[in-house]
Amino acid sequence: MTTLPRVAITVPEQARSEVGEVLVSAEDLQRRVAELGAQISRDYAGKPLLLVGVLKGAVFFLSDLMRHVDIPVEIDFMAVASYGSATDSSGVVRILKDLDAAIEGRDVLIVEDIVDSGLTLQYLLRNLGSRNPRTLEVCALLMKPDRSRETRASGANPRFDQRKVELPIRYVGFEIADRFVVGYGLDYAERYRNLPFVAALEK
């Protein structure tokens, strides 16, 4: 088997003050994505599956994940807006791009890059669930359990708690601390999506 050369991607000099600690390495990302793909293949064996990628952050994750799924899959995309500023959620969610096809009677798996406050995911589950899919599950690359505790402490709706049944996440790649992260599709002001790892944003 031919071994392809590895391409080293470094953080540009002018951005090193913003990109900090690497929280998930490129190697760990690829290993875990392969594990998730194998698990999804087992769970949905014999069932045509629709993967719904949430733009833009989940594109890298979805692309790699579906390569490790060995059952028939289709893909579709939604784009939603929920972040009022660069690093904090506004609490307002709106659809920028809807699905191209109906999902009634289908097995649907939402593919998310990160579950932060849970506002976006709660909206997606409610919106897509109203379209009567046969099943509706979630696969998230990253999850911040600490943020869910903050949400409960503030007196917000307990459905925002990522650890509760009301906001189900069937597949989780990594749990991370409550820090703003970039890389592997995640951005800060549209930058750093191309980093092959997940790192904390220092700015």
C-alpha cells in the first residue's frame, strides 16, 4: 500500500496569538470519527439513512464521517443562525437554508459540529420532528456539558440540558470544557475552519 505524505498545516504567524491550546488532535479526531461511523453502520444496518449536516461547521465532520459509514446514506444540509456575536449565542434561531427533500417516514441523523447552549439543537429537533421522520437522532462531534449546567442554574428551560432525555444526543465524539474552539470546521469570524485539529481560541 502506498503511503501518502502527510501535509502539515501550521497556524499563520499573525494568528498564533488567537489560536491556543489544542484540545483534540487530528489523530484523535480521525480515530473517533471512524469509531462513530462504525457504530452508526451497526445501528442503522438495513435502514437507508439520511445525514443532515448543519452548515457550515459540520461539513468537515460530515464528510469524514460518511466515509466510515458502510450502509446506504444520503446527505442534505440545513443552515441556521443562532450566534448573535462571534463568541456568544443570541438565543434567536432562524433558518437560512432548509432541506431540499422531505423527510417524512425516513431515518434521519442530524450531524452537528458542536453542542454549546443547546438552543440550535433544540430548535432543529423541534422543527425536523414536526416533519414526521421515522426516527430522528443526533450525532455531535463536540459537546460542552459545563454549559448545560450554567443554563440550568440560570433558570432556563431544562430541555437545554444536553445530558437529559429531552435533548437527546445519541452519538458524541468528545466532551470538552466550556471554551470557544476553532478548527476542523469550526470558525472564528470565518477563520481557522481549515485547521486539522480542534483548539481553544485565546482572543
